[in-house]
Amino acid sequence: MTGLAIAVLIGLPLVHCCTSGELQLVNGDTPEVGRVEICINGTWGTVCDDHWNHSNAQVVCRQLGYLNAVPEFYSSAYFGAGTGQIFLDDVHCAGNESSLLECMHRPIGSHNCDHSDDVGVSCINCTHGELRLVNGRTPVEGRVEICINYMWGTVCDDLWTNANAEVVCRQLGYPTTGMHTNI
Ligand SMILES: *[C@@H]1O[C@H](CO)[C@@H](O)[C@H](O)[C@H]1NC(C)=O
Ligand SMILES: *[C@@H]1O[C@H](CO)[C@@H](O)[C@H](O)[C@H]1NC(C)=O
Ligand SMILES: *[C@@H]1O[C@H](CO)[C@@H](O)[C@H](O)[C@H]1NC(C)=O
Ligand SMILES: *[C@@H]1O[C@H](CO)[C@@H](O)[C@H](O)[C@H]1NC(C)=O
Ligand SMILES: [Ca+2]
């Protein structure tokens, strides 16, 4: 039996060890989205939304390794209120920092917030079901790609008809009739 299994059996608290400065996004649908939590001295805590802007979200996504992300942020505990300590407040990033702790902020643990101010970030690069046309000679034609699970993929042309093309054009907001070609 592993130590972990023994700990579970006898009901010891489970500790997820973390490194100071490490980030996680909590309570979103996927790991790329959620409430921003930062590890300080082995404990996860939250970050206040005061003065938060896109540069801050960009730094969060960069630190988490989502280099292709289109960073967005969500104020006022959009992903639910956290518990425990509020470690960061008044975070000001220029946008070129490689970690959130490098940004200017109040001393760790000093804040005038509560958990209803917990900030959230999304590091997704496309939305599920979103379409785009790639490699066409003009913006209104191209290979059809669809976003599934935050990644772009192609669509096979088996049984493809002009009716399908019309749906694609309508979804992309083009009023004209769609023509199916093999690009
Ligand atoms: C983290 O640990 C250091 C060293 O023990 C201590 O000085 C600091 O106050 C702790 N920070 C917090 C927010 O608990
Ligand atoms: C989108 O993000 C996912 C997850 O981070 C990544 O695996 C993928 O390569 C990205 N795609 C693009 C086109 O940036
Ligand atoms: C965010 O605020 C910082 C200053 O706190 C500023 O340097 C940066 O340009 C701002 N970013 C955006 C996207 O407004
Ligand atoms: C970010 O850019 C500013 C100037 O815009 C510079 O002073 C600062 O050193 C840069 N920081 C990092 C971490 O590269
Ligand atoms: Ca504040």
C-alpha cells in the first residue's frame, strides 16, 4: 500500500505541495480557465481583482505556458469565491514579466479585499465550435477549421455539399451563398 493510500484510509489531511509563486486556475471547465490561485509557502491562496488589467492576464497565461492564448480576465469571483488567504492585491503588470510575482503588488498577504473580489483568467485561444477559414486567397474563402477542446482542427470533405458550405458562411456571418470547392 502506498503512503498516499494509507493517508486516505486513516483520514490524514492530503497536502498538494506547491512551490512559492506557482499558479493554478481553479474551478473552470478546463485547466486553462478559472480562479487564479498562487502558492505561497506551500499554501494556495487567491488574488484580488483590484486594478487588474489585460497585461496581468497575459502574464498569468505566459507563466502557465499557454503561449498561444488569447488572455481574458474575470472580476468579482466569476469562478466562485476561494477560501484561505488572499495573497496578492493591487497587482500591476507591464505585460513583459514572466511570472505574476515579478509584477508590482502589495506585500504578500496585505490587501483590502475579500473573496468576492477573487480574480479569474482564461488562457483559451478559441471557443468550442468556433469556425475559421484558412489559406484562402481572400478572407471569405479557405479550408474550414473548427475549434474543439481549444484546438483548431480540420473538417473532412466526405459527403460535403454546398448546403454545408452555406451553414459555414452563415455561422461566420457572411450573408452570401456558400460554394464548396476542394482547396
Ligand atoms: C513565508 O515564509 C517566510 C519564511 O519563513 C516568511 O518570512 C513569510 O512571512 C511567509 N509568508 C507568508 C505570506 O506566510
Ligand atoms: C491553443 O491552446 C492549446 C492549449 O494550450 C494548444 O495546445 C494549442 O496548440 C493552441 N493552438 C493554437 C492555434 O494556438
Ligand atoms: C496595465 O496596467 C499597467 C500599469 O499598472 C500598464 O503598464 C499596462 O500597460 C496596462 N495594460 C493594459 C493592457 O492596459
Ligand atoms: C519590461 O519593460 C520595461 C520597459 O517597458 C522595462 O523597464 C522592464 O525592465 C521590463 N521587464 C522585464 C521583466 O523584462
Ligand atoms: Ca486593493
